[in-house]
Amino acid sequence: MTYAILSLIVVSYVLIAYEHLTHINKATIAVFAAAVGWVLFMITGADFVLKSHGPEFSALTSGDGYDAAMVKSFIANHIFVRYAADLCSIVLYLLATMNIVSVLNSNGCFDFITDVVRAKDSRVLLWGMVGFTWLLSVNLDNLTTTVLMLMIMRRIVQQTRWRMWIGSAIVIAANCGGAATVIGDPTSLVVWTKGAVTPTDFSLSLLLPTLVATFVPTLLISRALPEHLDIIRPAAQFRGDSSPLRLWQKVTMLVVGLGGLWFIPTFHRITLLPPFLGAICVLGVLWVLHELMNHQRIISNQPLSGMTAERQFQFASLQMMMYFVGVFMSVALLIETGVMNSISAWCDEWIHNIYIMSIAIGAISAVLDNIALVLTAINIYPVADSIAALSPSLEPSYAESFLTNGQYWHLIIYSGCVAGCLLPIGSVSGFALMKAEEVNITWYARHILPKVMLGWFLGLGVYFLVDLWLR
């Protein structure tokens, strides 16, 4: 049954990677594979339970015999529920941040970006878009940031040809920025909630590498653009009752929303409560401000200024969350069937180098989805409190990479997020670009892939030097 479950997950990963050919939504595939996999696991779960949870199961049955119903009850109430609890904490966090972005966008809090970056000078426009994308992505999930910035770009840049170049830079900046903080990407959020990293150490370790990985391809892309671009002139806004909020109101909501997200790691450290509760607190305060500042508009039942875009955000984010649910529960199956232990043993014997492992994960992320690959890589090794807790056969210099704040956790997040931009099918942000601007893989591979690869490897070099200096 292990081979059947493994085959099911591998096939689903391949179908996810080639959604552009199958036209089957990756969220559908991920959720379906996870559901079928857990049904198969439940059918023949006795062997897995006795192998991985023998003492715990024996204590529950008091050493007496067991039947199929007892095994199923143990799986449902002691195994599945643990993964479901971890998953719910992450999904609730993503749901809260999605609503924070929706509230901010519906109140026009991101409109200033359009005014700031609108310029005929292609380099001013490009660096402005990339800068705002990077800054937003360290707080928000990559997909939401990408969708927001692509919409802003379409309101400014007229020609599709140049939107393809600028949109590619946006995708790179969104993925790199998301890798710089524990709240900027679903995978970095997982390693944080798993206890593998602490927020300050994680950001200090990856800040410079992600900046280099963003700067290098953006610089090369800027050289491919003409000096001036044809931009779309802004339409005259109606200044009646349905006008946007005043500037001070927008700034207040933006500071509360984004500033509150930055406070979440501190909230978690002080209270020891899950991060999603901090995000819900921020959302609650923001909703109160929304109700107060839109009091007259709500009474008169007038629509807010960003409702169409808000629905697009919600649809994209909900799909991403369902996809994450499917992948997370599929990875849980790989853990419970013992596949992860086999992979870690093979890596220890044949690779035995965290840089080579991270490069391999990054290379595979270019053709398979990076979220699926990184979530798998995160769970290959457990988080160890000390070297003694790991296998005694491991060298201390190698084993310390898997301790809390170890290099392994940094490198798989960095390589997964950055190398996921090598091809547009490597990340959900890249796929959003494919659908928005009809970017094909051949064009992207010819024009963008070499630039991303150069930035990726230079960033790895910077990480090595920073890590050598800090440690």
C-alpha cells in the first residue's frame, strides 16, 4: 500500500506541475489526491500504526488484541487530527491575511502605488513595481501580492510585450520577498510554526540573499526594456459620495494592517498563542476601522471602490488555500507511511551536503510546484533540539544543520522560492502571470530563466558568506 500511496502522490505532483497542459486546477488535484490517499491509508492502516505508533497504540489497547475498528479510531483521533490541527492553524492565518488584504484593497489603500510608479521612464517604473512588490510580499502571501501588482501594472503599461517582462520581475520579487520573513510565504510560515526557525534569525539570514536574488534579474530585465514606455493615462475619478477615503484614513488603515502583521511574531513570542490568533486580532482592529471610516457609505448602501478586485483576491486566495490543504495532507501521508525516513536516509548516505540538497530541491521546483516540493523537503528531517537527538552516525558539522535555526531550513526555503521562478510553472505566482499575460514557457525560459539562475546562485554565495561570518 505504501507504493500505491506514493504513486498516487507522485502522479498528482506531476499533474499539478502541468496544469497549463491538462487545464485541471491544481487545487482540485491536490485535494483529491490527499482524500484518496488517506482513505487508502485508513483501509490498511494497521501495519503503519504498529510500525510508527506501536507503543502509543499498545497503551491505548492495554496490550490486548485489536480489530479494524480500533485501528481506524486510532488513526482518526490520534494521527489524522494532529495534522488537521497543524493545517488549520496555517489556513486560519492565511484566511485572516486574505481578509486583511481585501479590506485594505476595497478601501483604496494600495492606490498610491499606481500614482508613485506611473512613469514613462521604463527603469523608474520597473524598479518601483519591483520595490513595492518586494515590500508587500514580506508581509502578504506571494499569490495575493502578485495578483495585486499585476493588476496595478495593467492599469499603467499599455503594451503586452513589456507587461510580460515587468510581470516576470514582479513574480521574482514576490517570491524572493516572501522568502525573507516567516510570514511572507506559506512554506516559511510552516517552518516557523514547526519550530524549525525563529523570526529574527530567519530574516537576518535570508535578507541579503533574497535582495541579491531580486536585484540581479531585475537589473538584467531593465536592460531589455526600452528607455520609454507607452503608459495608460489615468481616468478622471468621480469625486462624489463614492470617492475613496481621505489620505489620512488610507494611511491609518495601511499602517494598522501591515504594521499589525509585522507584530505577529512578537505577539506569538509574548503570549505563546498560535500566529493565526495574532492575525485575527489585526483583522478585528482593521474591520473596526473599516466600519468607522465607511460609516456613511455603509448606511447609504453604496459600494466600495475595490469590490471587483476584492473578489479576484478572494477567489485566487481560496484556491491557493485549498491547494495548500491538499499538499499538506499529502505530505502527512508520506510521513506516516515511512517514505520520509527512507528519503532522509538516502540523502544522508548519498548527498550529505545541505547546499547540494537545496540546489536539487530548487532545480526540481522549476518544473514541479515549489510549495509541494518545499513542504516535502521540510518534513524529510525532524527539528532537533540537540545533535544527540539525531542519528549518532551523522557528523556533528552536518547534523547541526537540522537544529533549530539550522542552515537546512533556510536553504530549502530560499532555493524553493527563488528557483521556483526559473520557470512560470514552478510557483503559483508564476502561473498567475501565465494566465494574466499569456506568457508561454518557451519565451520565459529563453529570456527570464538565465537571469533568475544567476541571481539564485549569487544569493546562495551571499548566504554562504553571511552564514560563515555569523556562525
